[in-house]
Amino acid sequence: MTLSFGVAYYPEHWLHLPDPRAARAAEINLMRAASFNVARLGEFAWSLLEPAPGQFDFGWLHDSIDELAQAGIQTVLGTPSAAPPAWLVQQHPGILAVDEAGRRVQFGNRCHYCVNAPEFHSAVQRLVGALAREFGQHPNVIGWQIDNEYNRYCYCERCQQLFQQFLAQRYGSLDQLNLHWATPYWSQTYQDWAQIPLPIGPHNPGLMLEHRRFVTHSYRRFQKLQIDLLRPQIHPAAWITHNFMFWHDGYDHYDLSADLDLASWDWYVGSGHLDYQASGAAHDLVRGYKRRSFWLMETQPGNVNWRKVNNVLNRGETRAAIWHAIAHGAQAALFWQWRSALGGQEQYHGTLIDQAGRPRPFFSEAQDIGRDFAALGGVLDGAELRPQVAILNSYDSRWSIQAQRHHNNFDYVSHLLHYYKPLAARNISVDIVSPDAPLEQYQLVIVPAQVILSPAQAAALEAFVLGGGHLVLTIRTGMKDGYNALLPQRQPGLLTRAAGVEVEEYYALEQSAPLQGVPQLGGTESRSTLWAERLAPLPGCDVQILARFCASNGWLDGRPAVTRHAYGRGQVTYVGVYLESLADQQVLVDDIVACSGVQPDLAAPENIEARRLVQPGGGSLYILINHNRFPAVVPLPWKAANLLCGQPAAGELSLEPYGVAVLQPV
Amino acid sequence: MTLSFGVAYYPEHWLHLPDPRAARAAEINLMRAASFNVARLGEFAWSLLEPAPGQFDFGWLHDSIDELAQAGIQTVLGTPSAAPPAWLVQQHPGILAVDEAGRRVQFGNRCHYCVNAPEFHSAVQRLVGALAREFGQHPNVIGWQIDNEYNRYCYCERCQQLFQQFLAQRYGSLDQLNLHWATPYWSQTYQDWAQIPLPIGPHNPGLMLEHRRFVTHSYRRFQKLQIDLLRPQIHPAAWITHNFMFWHDGYDHYDLSADLDLASWDWYVGSGHLDYQASGAAHDLVRGYKRRSFWLMETQPGNVNWRKVNNVLNRGETRAAIWHAIAHGAQAALFWQWRSALGGQEQYHGTLIDQAGRPRPFFSEAQDIGRDFAALGGVLDGAELRPQVAILNSYDSRWSIQAQRHHNNFDYVSHLLHYYKPLAARNISVDIVSPDAPLEQYQLVIVPAQVILSPAQAAALEAFVLGGGHLVLTIRTGMKDGYNALLPQRQPGLLTRAAGVEVEEYYALEQSAPLQGVPQLGGTESRSTLWAERLAPLPGCDVQILARFCASNGWLDGRPAVTRHAYGRGQVTYVGVYLESLADQQVLVDDIVACSGVQPDLAAPENIEARRLVQPGGGSLYILINHNRFPAVVPLPWKAANLLCGQPAAGELSLEPYGVAVLQPV
Amino acid sequence: MTLSFGVAYYPEHWLHLPDPRAARAAEINLMRAASFNVARLGEFAWSLLEPAPGQFDFGWLHDSIDELAQAGIQTVLGTPSAAPPAWLVQQHPGILAVDEAGRRVQFGNRCHYCVNAPEFHSAVQRLVGALAREFGQHPNVIGWQIDNEYNRYCYCERCQQLFQQFLAQRYGSLDQLNLHWATPYWSQTYQDWAQIPLPIGPHNPGLMLEHRRFVTHSYRRFQKLQIDLLRPQIHPAAWITHNFMFWHDGYDHYDLSADLDLASWDWYVGSGHLDYQASGAAHDLVRGYKRRSFWLMETQPGNVNWRKVNNVLNRGETRAAIWHAIAHGAQAALFWQWRSALGGQEQYHGTLIDQAGRPRPFFSEAQDIGRDFAALGGVLDGAELRPQVAILNSYDSRWSIQAQRHHNNFDYVSHLLHYYKPLAARNISVDIVSPDAPLEQYQLVIVPAQVILSPAQAAALEAFVLGGGHLVLTIRTGMKDGYNALLPQRQPGLLTRAAGVEVEEYYALEQSAPLQGVPQLGGTESRSTLWAERLAPLPGCDVQILARFCASNGWLDGRPAVTRHAYGRGQVTYVGVYLESLADQQVLVDDIVACSGVQPDLAAPENIEARRLVQPGGGSLYILINHNRFPAVVPLPWKAANLLCGQPAAGELSLEPYGVAVLQPV
């Protein structure tokens, strides 16, 4: 399998033309001119595929798939459940979700459904079943995408009842629920499951956390319902996926990915420009869902239409972005969308060809990328990243912190990225994984603000350290149990013994606190922002103090701020600060990296991204990307072939602005 | 007819006094002291005029009108439909409008009605019919104002059904509607008119545009219902108007003005101070509703009460503002209001006399203006502006852009003013008119961001150019059809051939793009903000490139940005940029003006406004206003008489701060 | 009675432990270690005290009170009506309040009740009656707190009907209501009480004011219902209070305090740090509710959890804050709360001991304060402030201005503090009292922005001046009557004769207006911000012009801005400006103080607070607090004993950062 490259294609927008087949032929010719080999179809086509209950019209879709196939373009089919048609919601208005204000959402946008509506489930099953029968064995339908970007919370009475049932199943008894939620607080004791509300606004932390889990459960059930229809009817090589969104926090993505074959996501830079040291983390996040390569199911051809300022990416920047995605494990990239419909909500979104059917300026850049992929052949087939570093990403912890930030500017993801970026700047590959993922293959594991830490997770981390790993625990970690309740002990809770320190007190900071550290940790000029923790080494523990607080609020003055503790064959660094400057954070992370023995993929000048992928046979490939708008030169430690241009590279490599190279050492 | 000058007068606020007639007598004496000759009455008096269903009490209103008449003060009667009384909404709660959140609005403010409620229509007809019978033939009732400042959208089920009926009538079939709205997009296909919602928040562009038209239709129907009652019963000289609001965008003002005799509006500076180069456009806008002189039905006596900061206009500034309105075609000016009621929502609004009935300091400025008007006699009777420049104002385009700004800071009116202000700075008179207005009388027509351009409009513009006119097309023009759907061709759509260029791509800019132009267009320092269009001359067209983009996002670099094309006997300037600095825009507009041969009314120093009005007999009158807070001297090209002071003026004219002169060349 | 010191204690959070009694014993030992002598209990414990309708479980509360008593810790019992349990709202959903959007609030937070719900009243009566029977005679239950921080407005239909009944009783007839609300304005005339709405958003000023009074009436009725159950059953020494919130404006605190024995409040600095010159006013406000000493019922142990940034107070700052409260009349201070529950909405709030039961760092500061109090013995018993200055605080006026600010930045409380702070900076004690409070004991009375001024209040102020007092009237004062209607005369209304000036016009300022005053009033550099009034001395009045406006908006130029008028044996200073700089305001207030003959408690360097308290026997005690984070030296005019450390003090006193001294002159 070569890299997949293509577009989201909606031939149903053009069925009104006098000769839609001719129109498609012209379009498919242009797709070939861009070297596309895949298209996603069908995603929102419910009202055309099933214009009346049970009456299916698959002709245009069949034709389109076949015509694409003849041009060497494979199809991913989207199930159109994100767009229940007017006749369905008219028949069953209860299908429309209810918003936080208690109103049914309107028909006419998308994802207007209540994910738990039984009449909706039935209708989806009827349509998806028919689609599976019709296209499941089509050799050119290589994959299926379930729905589109799950994103809505519903507050209808049915959802409330299902939430109550979900809780009943989870807790067994109200006594257990009252215990774990500490309901004596503010007289919240429940004596009847029916008393429990869906949370609107701030509420009991236990209830809020369970609500997120209930939403996850609801989407997973809804997704499973479609998977169960597809799996028996599609051919064995076809995979099933869902196109997730960025750092969306509406549900646990690990849980939803469990039933999928392949992870995919929709990557939109939106406003502004590529920040590769941050966006790399989003790719790594998605790669972590199934812990293997993923699809970039949608990405912008130039610009989007839904941000405040919908600027275009610079000429060349999209190519760099696509290669950046591949360097982080993408095996496909599809632009959204091919051509704008004449109407509809996204008339201003970037496309490859305009409404007249003529290539837009951006089309030329797609052609450049197509040429790249063609030049490579199958050399990247099965090539994989081999990170030695893992960063744990906990949805439970993120939800917990979001609902109780304590400092308004404390953002879970930004804090995680504060550790990711210095690693990215050094071209150190990272896995971002669930706190339940296996850790054996890593030398360094970073646990950022994991406020909720289960005994099993703590045990795995402790075993990792005992076995020789370097563990980094950061502020807020280990404070709560799986019910979002405080542990009856101080942070870092079950990892206190491994850390060799406990947190005597945590402080939200209204002004940053000065630090005094060993010189390599920034000298006396460093400051902690937003948060600070007063650490106390455990009696009898030989704890190295890497930094201390200087005079601050009186409570922190002179106290340990960053510590390191040898434990078993490994070490634990506890970081009780949120370093204000990224430069200081670089120093801290560099120190941790040095201590852990982790090596970069390739040393390169500033803003030159370099990633090593390992081929199935063990050979290395290096993807290099110049993210600068000026030329750059990269010293090379080995001789290599630049597979994109077919030239040899040795000594140093010159890269144009936004230039890319794929190097195979020789 | 001399200039009308007066106030909004609410004698019904004082009927509780022991001797209301004596109170009115004292007030009317003060009105005379200010040289008032008109008052508007009755506007919100429903609960007093009809204290119970069908029981009318017109006595106090009769008396007031008669007493005013005896003092030489004429009456404009407002129909009080904007204030349906408590007994009516109690009887028919369905009269109350429903807001976007689905709630009935409360009784107790104003305009709380659903414009389509039949019970409301009946009640309005009963009252307005009675008023017409009672006062229609009164010689001193010179005009009628329908309702007050239409402003509300209703989201009740009845409105939804009427919207569906409106669409059925407009489209004939759902097939047509589905076609023009491109409903295959997101499965929006409608199979039943009853499925179509009233849009709340973003929705299908076609539906959103039609909703605005439906609101226009609803208000026009409601207005017509009152006009049809009045017209047969009022004396022939009496006119009918409605007091519109500023740049309000709730409905199409051209459509609503069609059934009126006279355009009028309520001008409030609100916070801050007069910006005459912008406010002139608002006057010109209203003059364009009927393409003749208008009334300033309300204006602030010093300050308002409904802004965040309700500062007073400076001493003298109001007089300058009133003269500014007259210089733009106002033939009347009424202060709102005469005297504050003791209670009610607007206790802090400026008035002429205070609650004790004593003149407030501002009263003296009203007296100054009264003296001005008295000095003029009838010299301004029938005098009119004679602009050679038209700017087209399209409500369709404004609505379309507002709902899809693409760049958050792109504001339709601000963009229009970006062309208006440089003209105002040069004292060049402008008509702001509907895109359907005749264009023969103009030498220069500017079409700012007219995204929706009908074939008839395009044809008229093309004919204008062929006939020798200078046409300016700006960014976003000619992109869509009358259904808010993309045209199946590039901008400027049907005017591409005339323009000699097409738009290869448009870009929302996150940072402004540098330009390189001929020196008179700002040299190399100019920048385009918010928006840029990459222009391509049509093959074989001899197009003059007035400016090009410098290095920017890679897509624009080196491409044409502003072009000029000779076409027929005229020329088309296409402006693919939004110049960041007003100084650059002045250079561009000056160049266009020079090219078009248009002349200013009178050259004058900075912030001195000068407008020429042409008397019915052909004579010219010049109104000069010093908008500075310091004295100024204006060189005069001719000898003249200053009609305000009776002095001759020759060589140069001295103007005090906020000073005004009306000059008649001799 | 010595100073009371303690915590809010919720033993019900720990009943799930294997041995709750042992847990309490450990906790009570720690309370003793902090020298606590009082705890508040029971406040939110409804669901535990009455787990099912009419089934009471008082055992754990009895035990806790007894165990505390054995440790010398007295109990304040909170009635738990702020937390109606799930079973109650399930049984009677109408108990849940309805918000402005028309939705029932959710169960699960607190104060979710409609204060007027009869089923709620019954349930509260049953529980509070049982509590009174059970604990009313317990010698260690020294006081009762009704509910918790009343704070909600309900918009249910029942409340609307009660509002209509409230109005009917107040006005007698709709004619009177229509008259006083000036309902002819906008056709608001009411012909049926049932037509009157609860105001949502801006509405008729009369209606809006009455609605606030109705809310006050509703809470007072609800509170009285509990008091009437408690009073007959509790022992004579036990008092009844409610814990009010800061400058909360939801109801008239004077009215609600009338039925209470003792005023108390919950003081949270929240974000940032102590600003003693502002917070002193809040203490003085609460002292003014009953015009005697009060309780600090809650205050933060370090930090809160409900602000955007929940920083901790600096080490030592809390001790300074507690002493600051005592210096303003507090006779008790209780930290909220003792220990965090494991769950619930306030897990991150500061506590004395952590969830593990171990003292947090802050505990040491509580011990410091405990030592202070122990050192004093009963020396402060009955000691009271003796202010010579009163500032009037009118809820009617505050509500009126809030709803009609005219200048968005005009805030009633900030304006009041603009007079308070310069007095605080000079260590001049102030009473903040109702406009109906007696004034005989004062030399200086300041009436800030009292827009609503009743005839009786005006008469009392006039008598105060005639008797030799110095009266300060500020902007906006005396404009309206008790119905929020304009007086039919100019400001300051009924006090015009005493002031010797009237306000010709008031102006909201979009830019500040320059002033020219006598040198001691700031020379020519002063400016008035937000507001300015053009004053005119009454004919024949000998009025001293303290300041005039310089050139400004044309209307103010050269007009009097601040005046002083000798009247009877006293004087009236009318301040028609809002001085922009606090330094200028200090000059103005210093001048007023000098003119009035008022003396400071003690002269002290900057940011050193010094207050004199007078013992029952007439002896003086001085509390001195260094609010700086650096040491300070205070010159002393007498020799004294420092009661906190037992050392003599003479000549000068050294104070550490945040240092405190209690001096008894010898």
C-alpha cells in the first residue's frame, strides 16, 4: 500500500446538472492530474440515498464509485448518520437533541440528533444495513467511516433516564454512589436514581465526571450499532474508522477507538499558521488511539470558513504540513473538500476546484504533493516511528481539571504541550498514550497533571521506575481517585513513596513565583506561573533538590520546587512548578532527557523538523521539513539518497523555504 | 414651505396635573420661544387613546393639537401601534412576540408585538381607523407616522408557518427551493414546506436570506394595513412616513419605503461626537429611500440615555449637526423629546425643558437654531442636492456578508463608508441608492462588496459603462445570485467582461498584504487589510494594472490588485484590495474621481463641510459648516450673501467653532 | 465574653468512616491546638438530619456538640434550609426556583429553592421546629444562623402573583400605581393587577424598584418564619443571625436585619490581596446593620475555590485581616471550613486540615491568631468604636442607579468608597448606616449619590445641619422620590435650600472635565470623571465656590462645581464632581474633615491602620496593623502597654510586616 492521497468528494451536490456523469468525468480527470488515489464519499448524503423512508437510491453513488475506480481512485464510504433528513425528524421530533437551555436543536445544520434516540437508531440501522449490503463487497470500497465528528451533548429526558441507569449499573447501589460522591456535602444525598440530574453548569465533581463517561458510553454504543451491521457484510480488507477532531474533549477517545480498526482525524489549522511543535502532538495523540499509523481524513485545502479569520496557508505550507503529518504516522491525507456546492453553509471553505469546476490556485500545491507521493513508491509502507518517550494523556484528569481549574488559565492540554514542545524542538519522537497503555518500550514517561490516578496506573508507573525508567510527575498529579474524589492522602498519592516527596500544599498563583535552581535549571531568574507546589522530602529519603522557591507568598519561600529521587533502578523527577518561560522549560526537559538517556531522531537547526521512521526490514528513513520561510542547511551525519528528488545528499542538505526531504541513509 | 423645526411632544404624560391645559399653555409658550413650528404627538398613547377595547378618548389629543395650531405649530400624528396596551396583550397573549430563545417577550417596554399577529392587526385597524376618522381632515395634522422604529424579529409558530407560505409562493415548488438552496448539502432536502424552520443562529445561506425578506414582507404588510386605512381619510396634503433607524439592517428599507410618501429617520449620535464624514452617509442613505428630501423625525437634544456613556454634544455641536442634516437633504428636524415624564424608562434622556417645566441649558441652542431658520425664510424651499456620484447599497449583499464574513472584521457598512468618507472629505455630494435605482444622472458609480448581483443589475451597470460612466467594482462583488448561492463562474460574475479581469481567488488576510502601485496610488507602502483578491486580466483585454501585491502569502505575490479597463465609452476600475489606511484610500478615490471628471461642490479646508443645493429656479445655495472646535477661514470663489447673518461674504469667509453659513452667490 | 474564634465544621462529611467519633476526637484536639472556642455546625445537613420526610436523625449532631463542649468549644447552629434535599424537591418540584430564562434550577447545588414556595415553608418549619426542640435549650448552642447567604431571585408564576399582591397592598389602587410609575409612558397603563410582570431586563423604574423591595419582603417573611419557631424554644442568651455577603445588593439588608439579634457576614478576599481601605467599609457596613458589633461568620483560611484565580493570602496577611475586622467591630472570626470533604463542589477551597486530617501549612497562622486572642483575655469585651462621621448607604438609590447608570462605569459602591477611602487613609472611623438612621452623634454626614431621598430623610438631614453638623451632598443626590420617579424639581430636591445651590444640569462625561479650584482643592490640574453637575447658587444665597469647571463641553465651562453653604449652625458642601484621582479626593475630603472638626483615631504612617475602641468603662484601646510587607515605625503620642506581647510601648512602636499591636495607653 502506498500513501493514500485524495479528497472528500460530494458528487450528490451536482446531480441537478444536465449531465452529471460528464461533470464527474471532468472532475475525475482533474483528480488524476493531482495524483489522487482515494476519495471519501457518502458522508452526508442521507436525504439523497434514502429520499423517503425505506426507499433507497444508490445509483449515483454506485456510478461515482465505479467511475473513480476506473481512474484508479479508491473509495472510503461515510455512513451518513450525522445528517438525519427532514422527513425523519419531522416523523420523530424526539430525534432532535435538546441543548443545555432545554430547547430542541433545529433541523438544518448537522449532528442534530440525540445519540440515544431509539427511532434514530432504527433509521440508522436501516440505512447503514442497506449500504453495507450494497457496497460491502465492492473491492474499491476500502474503508468505512462511521458518522462524522461526534460532538453533541443531549439533555433530553431520555438521556437523563439513561444516565441514571448507567449510574445504577456502575455503582450497584445508591449507598455506593452517595459514598463516592460525598453527597452529605450540601445535602446532595440521593435516595432514588430518578433524582439524579444531567449536570448543567458546575455540579458535584463525581457526577460531572460520570456524565462525561456516560456520553462516551452513549457514542460508543451508537458507533457499535453501526459497526455490528458493517463488519459481517464488508470484505475482510476493508477497515472501519471514525474521523475524530483535534483535542476535542467531549468523550474518551481511547474508549471510542477500541471498537475501530483504524484511527483517523480531521486536521484544520484554521486561523493563522502551522505551529509544528504543537501540531505534532495532535498527530501523536491520534496515533496513540490505536497505537499505530492513522489517517488524516480531512485537512484544509488552503483555508477554512468557520474561524473568525479564515486566512489561507502560505504557498508551500500545506505541503510541509502534509509531510509533517506523515512524519508523525499519517498514512493518508484527504483534503476537505474537492469542490464547493453552490449553496450550503460552507461556501467559503477552501476547495481544490471552484464552483465553476476550474482548478483554484491551490490546486497546484496538491499536484506538488501528489508528485512527492508518486516519487516515493512504496518506500514508506509499514515504516513506523520508534519513540522512547511517552506522555500520558488522561481524559478523566482533563475533565476533572477543566471543571475545577483553580487558576482560570490552567489548561490541561497547554500544560501537556509545555512538556511536548521542548521534546519536539529537539526532534525527539514521543508517544502520547492512555494512562493504561503498556510502558515497557519507553525510557522516559511523563505524567502531566494527572489528577486522577488509579491504583493500577500507579502500580504500572512504579514498576516502570523500578525497572529502570525515568518517570516525571508534574503538578496536580495523584490527587484524586476514579470518582473525582480527593484521595485521603497528599499528592502524589500512591506514587509518594516512589517520588520521595509529598506535596504539603498547592497554590494557584496570582503572580508568578521566583525560583532558585541549579544553574542548568535556569539559575535565579526562573519563575513558576499559575501554580506552585510546596514539596517536602519524605523522612529518610535521599532526594535531590533541583530547584527551590525564592521569597514569594511566604508559604513557598525556600521550599523545594523540583526534586529527583532514585528509586529501584530508575528515577522519579517531581516538578512542582509550571515554568513561565519556554526557554526555562527547555532547560528542564533537556536535563530530564539527558538523565533518561533518550536520544533525538536527528539533530537539526531551529525549526527544522526531522523524524526517523523504521521500515519493516529495519532500515531507517528520515523525513526532514524546513518550517521556516527562508532556506536552511542541515548537517547530515551520514550519506543518503533524497527520495523526493532522487539526488544524493551528503555532508549537508539544503532545504528551500517549506522544503521537504525524505532521506534514506546509504 | 419653510424648514420644519420642533419636538416630540407627549402631553399625555401630564394629564394627571390639576390643570393640564394650563400646563400645556406654559409649554407651548416655551415652544414658541424656540421658534418651533411642528410637533409630533400620539406615538405611544394607545393606553390613553383607547383605555378599554373600542372606547376611545381623543379629547386631550384634540385639545393639544388645537392649542398647538393656535401657536402656529403643526402636528405630525404617530399611530401608536408600537405600544399595544396591557389589556390587549392580556386578552390575546399571542400578540407578544417570541424571541430567539423561544420565550414570549414581556409587556412593559415597546414593540413587544408579533408583526404578524391577526388579533394585533385587528386592534391596530380599529384604533388607526378611529384616529383617521377623527383627525384625518384636521388641517393642522400635516403628516402621519406609522408605528415607531420597526425592530423586532418574532419566532412564534405562526411566523414559521407564514414563512413557509411565503417561500411556497416565492418558489412555487420544493424542487425549486431545494435546487436554489443546494439542499443536498448536509442532507437538507425538504419534502414538506412544514419542515422548514425559522433560522436561529447560522443556517443555510438561502434560507437565511429569505428570512430577512420575509421579515421585510411582514413589516411591509403591517405598514400597508395602516396606510390603507389612513389614505382614504386624510386630507390630500398630508403625508405618511415611518421613522427609520440609522443603518438598521433588520429589513430592506427600499422595499418598506415604497408605500410611504416621505422618508424620515431618527438620528442619534449617542455616545461621543459628530463624525460628519460618516454621518453624512446616513442622511444620504435616507434621502435615497425615496430619492428626495426627508425628515429628521427625531434627534437628540444634547444627550440620550440608552448608550453606555450618554455624554452631551458640545455647546454649538447640535446646531452644526442640524445644519449638516439640512445640507444632506433634511427638510425638518424634531428633537426627541420635549420634556421628560416623571417616570418611565427614559428619565435620563435629554429634553428641552426639565421635569419641573423649566428650560434646560440646552434650550438656548434650540433657540439659536430657530433663529437661523427664521432668518432664512423660504429660500431653501425645494432646493436639492445634485450628486454626480452614486454608491449602491444592497441589503441582500449586506445580509449575505454579515452571515458569512469570512473575516470577522469585515463589515459591509464600514467598507461602504471607506469609499464614502474620501468623497465627503472633498465635499463631493453622493447619492446612496438601491442597486435597482436608475443611474443615468451619474458620472461615477461605486459598487462596494455587492456580493449578490442580479442579471438586471449587472446589465444596468454594464449599460452605464458603455454609455460613458466610470464604474468602480470592489472586493466580493458579483459572487452570488439572488438565492445567496454561488454563481457558477468567478467574480465579478456577470460583469467580468466589462471589468476585463476575473478573480482567481479571494483571501481573508490574517495580516495585511503589501502593495506596489503607481505613485499616485500610494507607492510601495500601501497595504491591503482583511481581504485581498488575486486578479487575472482576461485574455485579449487591455487592462491597466494600477497596483500589484508584493510578497505576501505566496499566492498573491506579484499579482494584480487594482485594475482599470476601458469598456465602451466608459471605464471600470476593479479594486481587489481593502486599503488599510484612510490616507491611501483618499489617494485611490481621488484618482477615481479625477478619472471620472466629477467635481466637488466647493473646495474647502479640512473639516469644513460645504454643500451646494440647487433651487427650483436653478440658483445655487451653499451651506458651509465648520466642524472644528476652532475658528476657520474658507476662501470663496465668488461673492455671496450670508443669509444667516445678512452680511456679504467675499474673498474669504470666517467661521466660528461649529460655525455655519448659508451663502447665496451674488 | 472573649473574642470568639473558630471554624465551620461539618462532621456529617465523615460519618462513613469506621469510627467517626474517634475521627472527631482527633479533629477536636487539633481545634484546641488552634485555641478555637466556637464552631458552626448543621448548616447544610438537611439530608442527614432528616433522611426521609419527618424522620429525624440528630444523634451525630448531638454527639458532636457535646464533644465540642467538652473541649470548651461552643456551637452556632445553622438551619439547613439552604439545602433542601432531593426527596423534598422530587416530591414538590415547584420548590425549585425558576431563573430569568424561565427554567427550574437544578437540584445539586444550593439555594435552589423558591423563597415563596409554601411546600418549602412547611418542610422548613417541620425541620427547624424539630431542631429548636432538640437543641434550643442546649447551653453550648450559643446562637443560630438562619439559612445561608440568601441570594436567589425566582421568576415562577407564584412569585409573580405574590408580587402583584404585594403591589396591591402597597399602592391600594391601580390608579395610584399608574400615577407613581408614570405609566402613560409607552402605554404601560395597568388595568388589572394580573397584568404586571416580574421584570426581566430593563423595565419601568418604578416596577424595578418595587421588585427589589418584593424580594426583600419575601426573604424577610421566610426568615421570620424560622425566627418565630426558634425564639420561643431557644434559651434567652442564644442569638439569631444570618450570614450576609459583602456588598450584595439583592435585597435591603437593613430591612432583613431588623428581625435579627446580631449581624454577621462572610468575608472572602477571594482573588488578590487585602485592600484594607476598601474592606474596612464592608465591615463598617455590616456593623451598621444593627449599629453594633458583629460576627465574621466565615472567612477564608488562605484561599477560596470559586474565583478565577484562587491565590492564597500571604503568610501573615490573614492575621492582619482578622485584626482589621476586629478593629472595625467584629467580635468573632470563623474560618470556612475546617476540613475538605473528599467530594463536593469545594474540594479546592482552603481549609485548616487537609483531607487526610493533617494540619495544612496555614494551620500555623490560625494558631498565631489563637495565641493573640488568648493573650488579650477579655480586655476587648464590650469595647466599641465611636465614629464622628456617617456615610449613608441607600439600597433604593443603589438599585435605582444600577438600573440607570447613565455612565456605564458609574458604580454606586465605588462612588461611596471614593469618600470612604480618604477617611480610612487618615484613620478616621466611620459609620455606614441606613439613610433612616439617627444622626445626632455625628459631626459629619456624607450622602453619596443618594438619588432617592424621602421627605423624612431630607428633613433629618436638614435638622442635622441646622444643629451644627457638616453635611456633604454629592452628585445625583436628591433627584427622585420613593417610587423611583423624578421629583418635579431640580437636584438636590428637598435639600436645595440647605445646599444653597441647585443643579442646572447633570452630564455623563465621555472624557473627564478639568477643574479650577482653590489651591487646597487641587489647583488647576484636577479633573472630574464620569459625571459633572452644573451648579447654580440660589439667588440671595451666600455660597462659597470651592471649585469651578474649566473649558470642557461648552455647557460646564466656568460654572461652579463644588460649593459650600453655611446653613443654620452647620454647613453643606455640595460636590458636583467625581474627582478622577484619589489624591485629589484626599485633598477634598481632608478639607471637609478639617471644616467639620472631626479628628482621626490616631495619626500613623501610610498603610498603618490604627483604630480606637472605647471600653465600657471609658478606657481607650488602640489596634494598630501594619498592612505593608515591610517593617514600619509608628510614633506614639502616649505611653502604652502592648497587650499582645505584654511589652510596654513608648515614643514609637515597631511593627513587623503584617504586624499587629493592641495598645492600652497607660
